[in-house]
Amino acid sequence: SGTDDVASFKQLAEEEKLWVHVDAAYAGAAWSLEEFRKDAQAVSDVATSVNMNGSKWFLCGFDSAFLWVRDRKLLLDVFSASDAFMADVEHTSIYNPEFKDWSVPLGRRFRSLRIWMVFEYFGTNGLRSYIRDAIEQ
């Protein structure tokens, strides 16, 4: 496995106004551990978006993922489907987001419950213990 020095992209990203996406399939889960927080901060300082796979160290099954976006308006501008018959084309509702505008498909399977169940059952400390054990093996 390997990692990139994401901090080295910061100047170029700012100069060229680049969208820097970090695919943190495994690393994202590791960032929940204190010893990897500095890596998370380095990514947070540069990345426009980050995704983590729930199917890796979060025990959430094959097709679940977590997405963080620095400015959700950028995401909405890219993926939004806002024909005249669809409401909230201005993306002003921060308390009732239109999740159809957050990815390519307008509809998707409900994965949130499985993620919630894992966090509810294991708790953050249980998940951290699992992740730490996996790293140490």
C-alpha cells in the first residue's frame, strides 16, 4: 500500500483552481485513530473532496461509502438535476438537502441504516479497536 503527499498539491491546486479528490478507501478509517489524525488534517487542508469505503474497515458491506465535500455547492453544481418540475434549484435548503443532486443517479438504494447499525453496535471505540487490530496485523 502507499500514500501520496497530498500537502504537496496545495500550491498547485490553489494556483490552478483544481478540484483535489482523495480516495481514502482504507486511510479514511485509519484517520479515526489518534496516531493518524495528522494525516487527516493534511488531507483536509488540501482536498476538495474525500471518499472512504464503508466496506473496508467500517464493516458496512460492499457498496457503502462516505463522501466529504469541502463546499457542497460545488458538488451540487456538478450533479444537480434541476428541471423546472424539481424544487429548490437554488440549493438554499441546508436543513432539507436534495440528495438526488449529490451523485449521478437520481435514485439509489438505502444504505444509511446498515451504516448506522454498525456504529450503533460497535460504537466508535469498538470500530477504532477493530481498525487498530487490522493495521497491526
